[in-house]
Amino acid sequence: MKKRKTFGQIIITAMFIWSALLCHFEASSLREEGDILNATLYWFFGFTAVLGAFRFKIAELIYGFIKFKNKNKK
């Protein structure tokens, strides 16, 4: 499954990474202020943004597992 990346996909991936960076910096400042709960939430949101940036690689990995499972099932 080889898909050609469009310009829109590249922009959205860059925005996911930018969002993750913003969440990390906000979480760091919240941690310094002593607000651990909100800092943890921001780090979680940043982590999910990183997962969004790697959405195509994650999909390739899942398709590879499915293909491997179906090949060994036969």
C-alpha cells in the first residue's frame, strides 16, 4: 500500500508536530507552576498529537500485522 503524499497531508502532519510542541511547552510551564494534573493532561494531548503525526506509519504497521496474520493462517 504505497500512497503518494499530497501537500495537504504534509501540512497536517506538520501541524500535528507543532501542536505536540505547543502542548509540551505549556505542560512544562504548568509543571513549574505546580499544576501537575493539567501538565499531565497536556503531555497526554501532546503524545496523541505525535501519534497523529505518525498516523501513516502506524497504519502501515497494522496492515503489515494483518497481512502477516493472514499469511500464517493459510
